[in-house]
Amino acid sequence: MSSFQERVGFRHWGNRVPPNPYRPLPRRSIADPTAQAFGDAVRRARQERNWTLEDVARRIKRMDAKYLGEIERGWHAPTIPTAKRIAEALDTTLADLVRDL
């Protein structure tokens, strides 16, 4: 057994290959209700300002319109820091976005 195999724990797996930690996770089959409610609030705030997904995404570091759209549809539940950055980009508070959750 090579030192690389020992470092990654190959011996623990015997002759089997260890699971790939970089394999993408399966997508949700249905949107999470809480994430969907947050996404609805984000969409309402964005549409009240007549902004596109691209307009909002450009105001947030490391955010693209595709990911923001997936948040709006409830396919992703953003972390608290990301939700706060979204609220700031929409010129609103996080409290306003989560009020109806």
C-alpha cells in the first residue's frame, strides 16, 4: 500500500474505492417550503424595484444571476451571511425578507 493510500484512508476501505468527496450532490426533487418563502420575498422585493436578477446579482460579490434565481425558486437555502448580502443589495433589511417565514 502506498503512502498516498494510507493518507487518504484507503486501507479502511479495503479493496473498495473510497467515496468521491467532490461528486456533486443530487438536486432536491421539491423546493424546501421555508427556502421557497424566502425566495418569494426576495422576488417581491426585486420586482417592486423593477430590477432584473442580473441587476441584483451585480450588486453582490461572488453572486451570479443563476444562483439568485435558484434561491428565488426555493432550490437553495442561502446562509445567513448570504441572505444578509441579498437584503443589502435590495436596499432592505433581512428582517423584512424573513418576516413572513
